[in-house]
Amino acid sequence: MGQLQERFKHYREPQKFMEADVYPYFREIEGKQGTEVEMGGHKVLMFGSNAYTGLTGDQRIIDAAKAALDKYGSGCAGSRFLNGTLDLHVKLEKEISKFIGKDDCLCLSTGFSVNQGVIPALLGKDDYVICDDRDHASIVDGRRLAFARQLHYKHNDMADLERVLQKLPQEAVKLIVVDGVFSMEGDLANLPAIVELKHKYNCSIMVDEAHGIGVFGKQGRGVCDHFGLTDEVDLIMGTFSKSLASIGGFIASDWDTINYLRHTCRTYIFSASNTPAATAAALEALHIIQQEPERIQALWDVTNYALKRFREEGFEIGETESPIIPLYVRDVNKTFLVTALAFKAGVFINPVIPPACAPQDTLVRYALMATHTKEQVDRSVVALKKIFVEQGIIK
Ligand code: PMP
């Protein structure tokens, strides 16, 4: 046994939670991801999914994926750069660009690899990258991989962002990268204020729309569209793994920027292209969300209902304005316990602990889909209220 493996003998954090019977991870779902799923033969209401539009089991998407599998095969055996580009990838890029409202875009195999590859490709050693301190891990990793100088500001604190920007040279390239919807807390970036600061301090802006697409804006175009600021935001990234019922991600921008990224973004050039089935599924989901605005309306109806119910019952839900509802617990052990008790009571929710949040901000993340019913929300609120009261988290 080498020194390296010796180190991991002492890593027993997960085992502590397993012994306490509250380990919440890697539960196996035995079927499609709808509002109710079976796990180990146990039926639970699914309030831990990112499938906001509720499309993952949609037969039209499954059929589109099957047809692509039949036509193109199971994989592309190479990167987009070389042998891995299908006409289907190019079609998706054209439709995403139009949908988002930018000249052009690149589609990659995951959303994570978009942030991880694009940020370092854009910036050099004399540049600056400035992030909100709650930005997603993929933005953090992209920032770390960039040779640019790295700065961050307190979550959604525009005075703190301005304090950071004031110190930077006016002529330097400065990129602010921010989540449009914060993935754990459900609040929105203050894009109008960020855009004002962009002009005042001569910066560029990149917005992560992973949780905005299919939820905000006209036909689900995202938070930039919701604020009417698509033209002011220089780069928009998004994923296909949430509202678009597939896997993959994109970066959209002006023609010159995308031309540059197409030939320099390492996670685009040196990683295999997305599978035909996943690409066709994302394309079909993109059509459906545009054709069925009632889906997004249903998501908002059930979201507003759940927000009202949690507030009425005295839960602490922070500043959320989206289908992501954080139920604050503010204690790591209790967060695991609440998650386990909820699971036993038939409600699947996700624990959020550091590094996904600050230690004092631990929470369980409750998320809605367009396909949830108010009756399902009621059932979950009753079960969660009982647990939160018993654990002394709320009254
Ligand atoms: N950005 C944000 C804000 C996310 O929440 C996620 C996924 N949770 C990603 C990027 C990465 O996307 P994907 O899972 O599609 O790789």
C-alpha cells in the first residue's frame, strides 16, 4: 500500500452517516424520473430533481432519441473538432443560438465542461475573472484553471462587487461570471445592477443559465431574457440536463467569440462530442418547451403554490424566486437527519452542505417540476412540517 492510499484509510466521513442510517447519496431509481419514483422498492415523491419542465419521461423525446440512435449509432467516437460532428449537433447549435438570442453557440457534452473549458479559454494572465461566492462548482473550477487573476464578491452584494471592480485597471479585460439562478438558494443574480457596473467599469459578463432555461423568460429563454438583458450579457451558457431532459451544455455569444472558442476551448476540442440520442433528445425538448407554453405556466402555478405553503407553515426559505426552494436547517447533522426522515416518510429532497453552501447555511433543497400537482405539494409539506417541528427547526 503506497503513501497515497494510506491517506484514504482515514477518510471515513461517509461511513459515519451510513452507521447513523442517514446516508442520503447514490440512491438507485428503478424507472423514469417522474414526480413519483421507486427506490429500493420504496415509493417516494420526487422533489429533488432539476427536470423543471417535467419532460424526462416524455414519449416524444424518447422517440426522438431512439430514432437518432437508429440513424447515427450509439456514439460519435471523437471530438467535434475532428470526426465527431453530426448534422444533428449543428442543427441543435443553430436552434439554441436563435432561442437564446445570440449569433452563434457551441454545444458540449456536459454543462460542467462548458464552464470548465470556456472560462480558461477566454482569459489570459493579464485579465481578471470575478465571481459571486455562491457560483456553481463548474464556474469555480473554470476560474481556477484560468491563468487570469481571480476575485470574488459576497453573494449578490453589488456594493462588494463594486468594491472589487474599483481596484482593477480600467483598460484590463475583466469578466464577471455569475449564476442566473443560484442552484442551491433559488435566488436570482441582480443582473440589472451587474450590467450597470459592467458599463461603469468596462467589464464583460457571462451568465450561467443552467437553472434559468425552461423556467424564466419568454418560452423559457432564461434569466437574461427575463430581465431583457440578453444583448448586454456577453456570454450565456446553459445545460441540457435540467429543463431540456437530456445531457450536454452550450455557450452562446457573438460570432467572433464563438469562432475563437470553437478553435481554442479545450473541453470542446479534446473531448468526445455528445451522443446522437442525447443531442436529439435536447433538440426535441427545445421544440416542446417552445410549443407548449402551458408547461412553464404549470411550473409557475405549482411553484407559487409551494412557496405560499412553505411560508404559511413557517419554514425559513430565504430569498428564493424560483422553483428551487431552500428549506434552511442550519446544522449539518440535522440536515442529514431531516433528509433521511423525509425519505422514510416518502419525500425525496436533497441535503446541501459545505462546500455547496456555507456551514451555517445548510439546507435541504426542494425543487418543483411542471408535472407536480398541488396535492403532491400538500402531502410533502405536511410530512416535512412534522419532521421540522419534531427536530426543533421550526415551530
Ligand atoms: N452550472 C450550474 C449552475 C449547475 O447547477 C450545474 C449542474 N448542477 C452545472 C452548471 C453543470 O451542468 P451539468 O450537470 O449539465 O454538467
